[in-house]
Amino acid sequence: MAGLEIRELESFLALAQELHFGRAGERLYVSQSRVSQLLRALETRIGARLVDRTSRRVCLTPAGERFLADLCPAYETLRTAVDVARSEARGVDGRLRLGFQGTADAPLMGAITAFQERHPGCVTEIAEIPFSDPFGAYGAVRWTRRSCCCRWRSRIWPSARSSPGSSRRSRCPYVTPSRPAPH
């Protein structure tokens, strides 16, 4: 496996799926000739022809078919490993459950959207906590499953803490007793 180049493998995978050098190049954001160069280098490294090419069509050779069958699961495993490492490096994954009272207005939804874009590995759930019964069966059950609650002015949970800098005129985040206040 000495000198193995990931771009050669990606080029082969794209070509095997597209069966067209131009479309494979578009997928990889490289030229047709670069796809051809990468494939030639891979075939040289392996010592077998993987693709039959004519001016009108591209098809996999029997060796190319076997290589593709072996390569696909291995490539997906590598890709998953990189995605998991990237997610762990960002430090935010899992689930954020956000309860709110009132309306999910533009500033709140904008903050949620920005969070989701910044942390795609974290699933965000939002749910309304009714004004009419925040501590009742419906409200309390939904609230205790939330990571955070946004509400105007006063606290809705006796042991909840507001975040520093929250004011009476703005929407304030509160956290459940089992979770620390945001900084």
C-alpha cells in the first residue's frame, strides 16, 4: 500500500459511477485530463487495467469491477472515520432541545439556524411551552426534556438560572437544573 493516493481512488470511484471522464471531472472539480492521469497512475500502481476506454464509451474491466466492489466499503469506512473525527474536533454533537414561550420570532429562529449551520452534527429540536400551563402535565414534561428554554422576562422553573447579562426586556435563555448555565 506504499504511496497510495486518495485522489487516485476518488477519481476511480467517480469514473466508475459516471462512466464518463468529463462528468467525473466535474464531480471532482478537476479537468478530464486530470481524471485520466489519476486513473493511469492508479492502474500503474495496481498493475492492471481497470477501465476500457474508447472515444465513445467507458466501461470497467473485470479487474475494475472487482476493485470497485472491494474499494467501496473501505472508502466509506475511511470517509466515516474522517467525519467522526471532524465532528469530535468541533466538540458539538448530539441533541439540543430548545423550549420556548411566546413566538419563535426571527431573532430566535436566526440564532437556531446559525447554530445548526455552525454545528451540523448536533440535532436541534424546538417546541413551544404553553403560557396557559407551563408547569402542568404538558408543559412540565416538555420543559424537563429541554436543554434550554427561551422566555420573556421572568423565570418559569423555580430552580432554573438565567444566563449572565439577560435583561427583563429581552428574550432570556434558561437552563434546566441538571445543566449548567451558558457562558
